[in-house]
Amino acid sequence: MDLKKLDYSLKTPQERKALVEQIVKDASPNQLTEKYIEILSNYIIMAMDKEEKKKKEIMTDNRLITINKRETSYQGLVSKFENGEDGLYNITIENDKNILLTPKVAISPKDVAEIPALADLKESIEIVKKQEKKASGKNKYKLKKMLIEMYQEQYTIKNMVKQPIFATNIAKSFVHTRFDEHITIGEDGLPKSDCICSFFNPKHISVLLCNYSTLKQECWDKFDSDCYYMMMDLDNLVDAALEKKFPLYYDLVIYKIDGRSNAEIQFLLELKYGIKHSVEYISSLWRNKIPKLIADTATKRYLEWYYTMVERGKWKRCSRCGQIKLAHNLFFSKNKTSKDGYYSICKECRNKKNKEEEE
Ligand SMILES: [Zn+2]
């Protein structure tokens, strides 16, 4: 694409914006690379900066470009978003009727009135919404993606300005909640808990991890509360699930709890393990895989306890590692052709074997 089209004799952002709009209109979608859009944005922003100094006023349209430009770094946004709000908006602990952690934070008209950046963003969202309606094809997709990010950005802005008061509220209710738990074994052979916060549920684990520091702080001297023991159990469970078997995940959890950004974690993990994972992957481990592994470990531990202490379970020895494990589909994969319905090699050994064959 021809950058000479950018006419630097145009002085006002409006003129430059009109030119950019024309260029964008004439361009084919694959010409609009991120790099090129950035150049176009800069072209307008430079004029805006000059004018802003004169008029001391931010034009909404140009403000939009500034925001867009900041958001060209999607990874930056994701890590900012995560560290800013630790997943509280996306995750709720719920169990049928009971809801412990609900997203209490919404963007209220009062916020918009009090935070100028938020008001600007709201206006920009309206503009992009209109553009998105008219657009088609790849541009429509791009604008849609931009809209989603802008919506998320609202929370980031609000969090930066107003410190997250919700955290203490949640922690307070957490401390005063009784986590009575009745566990039954379902027809699928898995334990079911009626507790509003259950270690068997990866979502609940995720919320606990995301709010770990706050909850831990709130509970540390409340020896007579359920939450104190729950956090202690969680510590043990995380150790059991990750420390030896998944050292990289274990480190990731510790870095996250320390409040490090995904970019920092990426760097630290690369330093220690010599593998560079993308920040998206790190984020997905933190949100999905790790909570799932921990919940899985909690489930297995409960079953082992239950079939030792409460009811006599069926156990079998793995023909490979020699360990005696529960004859249960969490430990052995089902196999219709075998006498007891399970493979003779345990799941862990099978996974290891499959991995080695892949390599
Ligand atoms: Zn085995």
C-alpha cells in the first residue's frame, strides 16, 4: 500500500481522518495489516496531539483511534484484563440456587459521569457499533472483535480508577459462610457435593485461585471458620495435584498468586524451563487446565478415601507401574473386552505410553 497517499500538509484531525477513511475504503481487506492500521492511526493522532494542545479538548473520534491503537496489542489487553480483575467478572460460583460470588461490578451511569476516560470509551463504543452495523466481511469481523475488547476495556478502566472494593466484600462473605458439605456418589461414579463451593468443580477452584491472596488474608486468623480450613485444604490439594507431577503448572500458580502478569510469567517460565509458551496459552492453563487438574485430584482423593473408609471398593493393580488403584474409570480406562471392564494398565501409564509413542 502506498504511504505516499498520506498528505502531511493536512493539519486538522478531521481532514486527516477523512483522508484515512478514503484510503481504507479504497483498500482491499488484506492490505489492512495491523502495521498499516497503526501507521494510519498515528497519522491522525499526531494531528490530534497538536490540536489538543491548542484546544485542550479531546475529540471523540480521535480518542477512538487512540483507544484502537492501544488495543492493537491484544496480548497486552488480555494480560492487563486478567491481572486487573483476576477473573472475577467472568466467573461466578454457583450451585443451583446458591450464588456466592456474583459479578457485583457493573459499569453504572455514575461511573461514566465520574471517569472521563470511561465516558470517552462509551462514546467510542457507540461509534464503532454504528460502523460495525454498516460494515461487511472481514471489516465487520474486525470491528466486532474491537467492540468486544472495548467492552472489556471498560472494566479495566474502572478498575484502574476505582480500586476493587468488591474483593473485600466477597472475602467478608466468604469468611462468614459455612461450607457444610454433603457428598454423595452419583450414578456416574463421581462424587457430588451440595456445597456452594466445591473442590470437585473446576470453576469453583478457579475462583478460589483467582482470589487466593485476598481470601487467604481474610481467613488467616479465623481458626474457627470454615474458610480457614478450606484454604488450608486448597493449599494441600494444589501441592498434591501439581507440585511433583506438573512443576511448570505449579510455578505458574505461584507466580499468578504473587500477582505477576502473564508476560512476566512467560519470561520466568522460559528462563526456568527453556520453553516459551504464548501468553494466551498461559492464560488458558490458569483458567482451564489447572483448575481442572486440581478438581480432578480432589475427586480422586475423595473416591480413594470413600472406598477405603466408608465402603469397600474394588481395587486393582496396574500391570505396568504396579500400583494398586481403584477400579474406577478415573483411574483405569474402560475396556469392554476385559473381564473387569477396565484396561490392565492405569490411565497415567497409558497417557505416558501414548506420549512416548507420539514422540
Ligand atoms: Zn500404572
